[in-house]
Amino acid sequence: MAGLLAACATPAPDRDLPAAISSIPPTFSQGMSAGEYRPVRWWRSYQDPTLDVLVETALDNNLDIGEAIARVDEVRGRYVRERAAQFPQLNAGLQANYSDRPATGIGAALGGQQPGGGGQPGGQDMPGGDGQTPMPGGGDQPPTSSGDTQRFSFSTFTAQLELSYEADLWGRLRNQSRAALENYEASLWDLEALRLSIASETMRSYFDLVESEQLRDLSAAQADILRERVSLAEQAFLRGVATSFELISLRENLREAEAVVPQLDARLYAAKTRLAVLLGTFPERTDDYLERTEPLEITLTLDAVPAGLPAQLLEQRPDIRAGRNRLDAARYGVAAAEAARLPRLSLSATGGLESEDPSGLFDPQNWFINLLGALTAPILDGGRLAANVDISEAQQRQQAMAYGQTVLTAFSEVEEALKRHQESVERVRLLAADLGSARDAADLQLRRFERGTGGYSDYLDARLNVLNSQRSVVEAERALAEARLAVHRALGGSWTGEAAPNDGAVNAG
């Protein structure tokens, strides 16, 4: 029977993928480093203990992740509910029934009296009238009369087990269960995609905080130098050796540097508030995670990220895995809709004990059993079942297009992220060299001033150039940190452990 049912099951249609993703390129055109990509806890590649604590705290405490976990539990419950329909259902019941009705219609038929036949209550034709014919309900309750109306009363007590089962001849229930399982696994990958997003946003907020703090300190130092420079210009102007234009320009530069500081303070606080939301806490408590003896800075490595092979992207990216699960769920939905147009075989059995009084309810002699088999087939439904098939097929085509779009988008994101990372590395190297030249120039001006061959103003200007170069390096390092983050995010992977997120999921029946 099991082999027969399996042979009769309606098969799910094949994956009909867009032609654009039928062949994936063998390599990434922007990949510069060979080697296998290791996505597990990739944020530790920054070698920043503070960043590690922030990311792992966010993954543990973020409320969006908690909500997503609850959604996963909901979808898993839906799967268990769909799977349960494949198995027999057994119900137990206790029932007590009392009926009091006139001796007309059903009451007359049960009591043996012919209404309108002229018989007398308690006569020979009446149950119990001769003391020999038993009464319904055991004869304990003889018929009573109220005027010309004869009445009968009944009491029954029943204990029963009811077994029901739908033989899944065409695989409708099985395919519905498989579709629910695919949706459940898709929800697990959605959870991993959200964890990836939360980890990335936590890192971006941290990068923004560090950059804002560094730029604020540089702007404050720049304002201090400009104040000293303005003071020298004022003295030179009073002596008649400096022009008013030079003095006015320096004062404007000072006001601009001073105005930047409160803007960066506001940006720094905004980064803390965003970080607090991601951590599932309040802004004033973020300082507990940021306490360090030295100033915060972004730790960078200029090494390339090994991207692996494009085919591995299909197994690493959680959004691609979720899209493939939803496509398979749609395929099983088509098979279930096709099977719903075929006959259904339902089997049921009811058995138990029945008595006219509670004391005899558990007497083994009072057993009963009812067996029922029903085969039903749709004939006229106004096209409802055919429309369900059309809907399921359209949903499958939608999921196929969505899956293809996800794959193409993922591939292009990896290519773009790899290219951006390469350019960011080169930019940091160039600006670092420029900063070294600016520092050499400042050292030269300091030695000239100490020897009396150069002016102090020239030395201050050289220091301003160093600060400007440092600002450019800070901004470039922030861009490089985000570029590396974009590579990790584009490549995808298992973000919380070695095991795939659907390990341990219940297999479809």
C-alpha cells in the first residue's frame, strides 16, 4: 500500500529558472586573492576587541532578532500543523445524553404507539403495557401522559474513541507538508540574513562613532592652532607687516574649524544612539562597551579578502538560500493544488461503551463499533480548483524570477564590493604616504624655526597641513573599513557558528 500510494503521488514540477542564471561564471572578475572564504565570525578579522563585543552583544540582545526568532517559531508551528494532517487523528470522548419527547413522530416510532390509532396509554400495544415489552431506557421510565399527550424519556452514557484518517492517495497532504517545511527553512535563512544585517549595521555605527570622535579631536586641534595663528597675524598686522586680508582669512578659517566641532559632537551622539538601539539598550549605557584606556580607532588590514568561487555564493548567502527554499515551496504548492482535483479517500472508526445509566458505562458487554469509508471526488466547483492550480503555477513563476534576481544581485554586489575594496586599499596607501610627507615638512619647519631660519607661522601652517592630511586618512580608513564590510556582507555565510541554520530541522514526512 505504501508503494502504491507513493507511485500515485502527484510529482512537483521541476525548477524552471531564468536563463540568465543558468550558467554562473567560474570566477569573480575582481577577485584578487585565491583561497576559501571563511565566513564564520568574520568580524574578528578586524582584530578589535571592542568591535567583537559590540557585534556579539547585538546578535544576542537585538530586539529585531528576537522578533524574527518568534516568527521562525510561528512558521515552524505552521509546518508541524501541516505535517500532522498526514497521520491518523485519534480523539477520546465522554458523552451523557438525556431526551424527553412526546409520543408523536420520532417519539411514537421509538415507543411503538401509532399516533391517532385510538390505542390507550398503557394498553397491549404500548411498551411495558403488559409488563413484558421493555421500555426505551431500560423500562425504568414508563411513558407518562399529560392530558392526551403520551411522552417518553431516554438516558444514555457513552465512552468512545474516534479514529479518522485521510489516505493521501495523490500526495496532496505530503506536498503541503513539504511546502511548509521549505517555508520554515526559508524563515531560518531570513533570520540569518537579519543577523548579517544587524552585525553590519552595528559595525557601521561603530565606524561612524570612531570616525566622528577622531575628526572632532582633529578639528579641536586645528582650531587651537588657528587661534595661535590668528594671534600672530593680529600682532603682525599691528606692526604693519601683515595685510588685513590675511587676518580676515585666518579668522574665517578659525570660525569654520570651531563650527565643525559641535556638528561632530552631534554626529558622535547620533552614532551612539543608533548603536544603543542595535544593542537593545539606552544611549547612556553604550559607554560601558566603549571604555578604553586609549582612544578608539579602526584597526585595518590591507590584505585582500579571499572571495572563493561564485558557485559557493549560492550556498553562503542566506537570501539566496531563502529564495531557493521559497521556490521549492511554490513547486510543492503546485503539486498539492493538482492533487486537490483528484478523489479523496477518508476512513474513520468509532468504538466504545454505551449504557443507559452511569453504573453500567464500563460493562464490557455494552461495546459498540462504527466503521466508515468515504470516497469523494469534485465534479462541479465553478472552476475553483483549476484556479488554485493557476494561482500556484503563477506563484512558482514569481518565486523563480525572484530567485534569479537575487542571484544576479548577489553576484554583482560581490564584484562591486571587491572592486571598491581594492580601490579603498590603494587610496589609504596613497594618503598615508601623503601624511608622511606632511609630517616630514612639519619637522623641517620646526628645525628651521629652532635654528632661526624660518618663521613660527610657517611651522603652524605645516602643522595644519598635517592635521588636514590626518583628516583625509581618517576618512579613507573609514571608507576602507566599510568596503571590507561590504565584501563580507556580499559574500554571505554562516554568521553565528559552523553549522547551517537549518541543522536539526524536522524532515518532511
